[in-house]
Amino acid sequence: MKYSPSFRIWHWLNTIVVLGLLGTVFLRKTFLSWRTNSEILMNKLLEMDIEITATQAKVLAKAVRAGMWEWHIILGYALAFLLIYRVYLFFTFKRTKKSFSSLSTHKKAVRASYYLIYATLTFMAVSGLIIHFYQDLGLLKDTAHDIKEIHELVFNIIMIFVPLHIAGVIIAENRDQKGIISTMINGEK
Ligand code: HEM
Ligand code: HEM
């Protein structure tokens, strides 16, 4: 067996969680953006003869966004647990894996992209938890803000990896690695 059942379950749960996290970011930056929505609120209220300031509109727009953004934190915890579980899997399930040096250049790049994404996800989980608990950790708001900027910057690596990874396995499936996707479902080689 190439992948144990627990490894496959891990991969798909991780997929759901990461896509979910990207979904919350997408919503925060588009339909639930406080900049856009505070303007909509101000304008629509004005049409009803209610005038509110930009600061008040911002409070309202952020309140509308809050319930959705809670999911970023919930899925964030899930990601942190999944990463811990991945470490456990690493030590308990030894799979037959070719050594890095024996791989073709292409496979080396693929393997390297996995190392990069594991490191990136770990960074996102650690930095995300730090921003979320910055007060409990005794950090200044400014420090939390700086970490958030890096969290947001590193998010781009995930944005690049996910489509490349999905396109990559689909292309491989259609070329010389028939069954690569079903192997991640049924575990067999
Ligand atoms: C794949 C993993 C993740 C991605 C791609 C991601 C992405 C992002 C992005 C892009 C932002 C900036 C949003 C903005 O200001 O427009 C952000 C903010 C944040 N993320 Fe994550 N994140 C991930 C994981 C986590 C985890 C594991 C946690 C921890 C619970 C977390 C907690 C936070 C917090 C607290 C903020 C700041 C929100 C605020 O300023 O109100 N994130 N995340
Ligand atoms: C957003 C989400 C995803 C993330 C973060 C992710 C992450 C990963 C990682 C880290 C590996 C390497 C596992 C290892 O060997 O340690 C992997 C392998 C794999 N993933 Fe994903 N994955 C995602 C989505 C998907 C999707 C949607 C598909 C199917 C269409 C897929 C199909 C595969 C396959 C077939 C492999 C094995 C590839 C190989 O043998 O090189 N993944 N994925």
C-alpha cells in the first residue's frame, strides 16, 4: 500500500480545511470586505435619510463580516491539529518512498514543493495562533500587526501551490502517471 487509510484521510481533510481557509480569505477580500460594505451601508442608509459617519459604517461592516471570519479561526485550529497529526503519521507510518537523490529532476521539484508547503502551512498555523492569542501572549498590538503582515504575505505561497498542485496531479493523471489521483483515494499503487 502506498498511502495508509489515515494518511489519505489526512490529505483530504487537509484539502477541505485549506480550501476553507482560502474561502474565508476570499470572502473577506471580496463580498464581505468592510471597505466595500461600509460604503454600501452608508449610501443605502442615506437613501433612507439616515446619515452615519464612515467610522460607524466601518463598525457595521466589520460586524457583518465577523461571523464569517470566525470560520477562519475554527478552520485555523483544525489546520493546527491536522499538522500535529501529520507529524504523528510521519513517525508511525513508514511508507516505501524513493530517496530524494534517486528522483528525476521533475520529481525532485514535486517533492521539494511538498516540503515547502508543509513548512508554509506550519508557519501559517503558528503565526495565525500567535495573532489570535497575542494578548494572552503579552504581545503588543503593533507586533501582532507585523506578524499579520507576514502571515498575509506567506499566504501567497499557498495561493500559488494549490492551483499548481491540482493542475499538476491532473496533468500527471492524463500523461504518464495514470491512477495518481485514485491512489490518494484507494491507497493502492
Ligand atoms: C492555510 C492557512 C491560512 C491562510 C491561507 C491564511 C490567510 C490569511 C490572510 C490572507 C489573512 C489576512 C486577511 C486580511 O487582513 O485581509 C489572515 C489573517 C489572519 N489569520 Fe490566517 N490564514 C491561515 C491560517 C490561519 C491559522 C491557522 C490561524 C489561527 C487560528 C489564522 C488566524 C488569522 C488571524 C487571527 C488573522 C488576523 C485577522 C484580523 O486582522 O482580524 N490563520 N489569514
Ligand atoms: C488545497 C489543498 C491541497 C493541499 C494543501 C494538498 C497537499 C498535499 C501534500 C502536502 C501532498 C504530499 C503528501 C506527501 O507525500 O507527504 C499531496 C499529495 C497529493 N495530492 Fe494534494 N493537496 C491538496 C489538494 C489536492 C487535490 C484537490 C487533489 C486531487 C485533485 C490532490 C491530489 C494529490 C495527489 C494525487 C497526491 C500524491 C501526488 C504524488 O504522488 O506526488 N491534492 N497533497
